[in-house]
Amino acid sequence: MVALQALFDLPTRLLNAFILQEASQDDNLDDEEVELPTPALKTSKATDYNDIVVDITEEQPGDDHRKARRNLAAKNRRKKRRAEAKQGPLAYHNPREHPRHKSGSKAQYVDFNTGDIPVVQTGYTALDRGLGSRRVYKLAELVGEKSKFKFTLVKAQSYAHLLLSLELELKNMNLRASIPIIDSENHIIGVIANHPKDESWAELQKQAADALERNRSGCHVPPKERTHRRGKFTTLRAGVSHGGGQRAPGNLKNQKGNAKILEELNSLEPFKRFAGFASSVMHTWFKDLYNYYASTLDKLHTEYPLLQRIFPQSIFSAVSYNLGPCTACFPHKDFANLAFGMCAITALGDFDHTKGGHLILWELKLVIEFPAGCTILIPSALLTHSNVPVSKHERRYSFAQYTAGGIFRWVENGFKSREEYLSTLSKAQLEEDVEKNTNRWKFGLSLLSDVLKNNHMNEGVL
């Protein structure tokens, strides 16, 4: 009986197979959603592009039905292509640019020449010549006529932190404009990116802060490691790094319990959104630098496919979750990061940003208000930076993204250590290498966009 039924069903199966094959050859279909006739077609909820399934349970003849099948097949193919792109190096070349971040923005100029900052001989990393101070500085010490340092205060341009409590409307508010920081040689050496014009952003930052607070007590970090050169707070790191004695680039290792926490945090939508936003800001303001990252990381992940990419839409190789509960950094430089690269910092938590949480850039003599949910990009290897502390009853966390300078050195040295690479060079090649090292710092500075190239930006000083 089963065999007989299969014989009767054969024409229907052949017809269905022909329809799906015909649809798979049509790559010019629209992206619009199609309401499928039921119960003819059912789609299983796919968790991966390999899981995209079409279940044909009942035949529905007619043009509408065939069109629905073709649209569904095309949609599945597009999902698969997008998923493959996100998993491969090509994802680095598909950032979302935000031109409105330049439109209407005004610059913060500083009397400082970035080229005067000392870096190592090869130009890949910076020198650790920060303040050497293991304390935090209060706002009253930094700004105001009676302050010790008399730094410039940069007021926040965003009101996202008020949305949950005051339910403000975003409709007529230009919150997309960023504030570029420009040195005396017209290099853009930082961007106060604020946040997208997105009504869900405040809720996303709250979800992220809640996740960090919820997981903080479960972190396995010895008490002596909770105070370090960056401050007194718990930190978990993930991603790819190279330096500190590593023989080659590798995935950062974590204790089993911490690895589980990191897996959860990395999977959360808020952190994926923060990562994507920071990368789009970098591409918007530092396109040449972004492309330098993309080219290098393409080569790295092609050579070593087992290296972890935490967020496929992120241009950065590693992240730090600073779980506080009152995260405030001591003055320091992240000197092992790419010297002329960017570090993206996103502030999170529940605190009064006018009284604490500010980002202090010591060489630039700036104190920047830093509300929760906002992102700032700085060359953290070059600039000594720290935070104004928040009150004890408040909560502040941060999410940082960065890339080690050693990764770029490893790739450009033919996937070899510096010593091994030099041993393969002839005398002429050694002389050429010396010249490259001499010029690399100049090359790096050239990647920090010249303000004259950013002609969508309004002139002025805040």
C-alpha cells in the first residue's frame, strides 16, 4: 500500500521539485515579504542559513502559489548569501555608513600635534608613557576657574539617557551629529559619536547594563586582579589578540565560567548593535583607516579560519566588558593597540553624566560628558585617558572594542614573528624594512582623516 501511494504521489513530487528548481534559477526577485497561502507552504524558523527549510505539505495550483514559492526560494537564497557574507572576511567591506553624523556636526579643535606622540620603532604600537597615576580625578579638580587643571568641558549633545524617564520624542531632534576632535595639523584624532537616532537605543543600553550587572557576581576573577593598571573594576575580554608574550595571534582564553558569561554577552542584541554602530562610525569618519583594518583582517582570518570573530559586523578584533559596578579608569594608555588605530568605547549604566562618568583626554586637556548609551572613538594607544568617578549609589559599566597592533605586524611580516621575518631578508630587503618602519608612523597619521576631506562637516568650535 505504501509503495502504491508513493507511485501516485510521484507526479506531484516531480512538479514541486521542478517549481523549486525554476525558482532557484531566478535571482531577480524583489525583497518584499510575501504572505504564503496555507497550508500549502510552511517554513521552519531557521537558526542558521543551513537550516532554511521549505516544507511542502499540500499542493495549491495557480499562479499566485507558484509566485509565492519562487519568492520564498529567492528569499531563502538571499538569507543564505547574507549569512555566508557575515561569516567570511567580505563582511568587513560592507559597513553601513552614516553621512548624517557629519551633516550639521561642529568640531572640537585642540592645540596639540598628534605626530609628536612617541611610538615604537616599527610604528605598530605606542610607548607606555602615561601619567603613571593609580587614582581617579573628580570633576572639580579638572574643570572650572578654581580647578587644578582647568581643562575644557565638552557638554553632551545627546538626550537618549532621558528617554526612559521622561519619554521624550526623537522626531525633531538631531541626535545623529557627531563631534570630531581635530588637532593642530587638521587630523581627526577622535569622534564623539553619540548614538543613532533610534527610539530603541535607550532600552538597548538598559538591557546591556542589566546583563552586565546580572553576570558580574558570577565572574571568576581573583580579588587581586580586580584592581589593575586601568582601574578598580571587573573586566572580561574576548576575541583575537597578539602581544604580551603570545607567539602568534590567538583567541583570548578564559576560565570556563567566564567563557560561558562571555558567550551569553556576545550573543545579546544590544552588544551586536553597539558593535555595528561603532564600526559604521569608524567607516564614516576614518574610511582609509577602516579599509586598512579590513584588508589586514581579511588576510588574518583567511590564513587562520579558527580565529574568533565575535561580531561579524564589527571591524574590531577584541572586546572588553567592564562590569564595574562603578567603572572609572585610572589615567592610562592602551599602548599595545594599533598606535594609529581607534578604540570604540560605549558607556552603559544608570548615572548622572553631568556629575560623573566623563571621559578625560589628558594630552588634549578635554573632559567630555559621556552619557549612557553613547559611543566615543579615540586612539587609545596614543592618548592618556581616564574617567571621572560616579557616585557610590550609581552604576556605570563600559563596552570597549579594539585591535592589537601586533596583529598588523604579524600579517605584514608574512605571518611570522619579527625575529623570524628579519632572518629571511637579504641585506637589501633589510634596508627596505628599515625605511618602511621609518615611514609607517607617517602612513598611520595619514589614515587619520584630514578634516579638509570631510567637507560635509560644519566649521566651528563648540
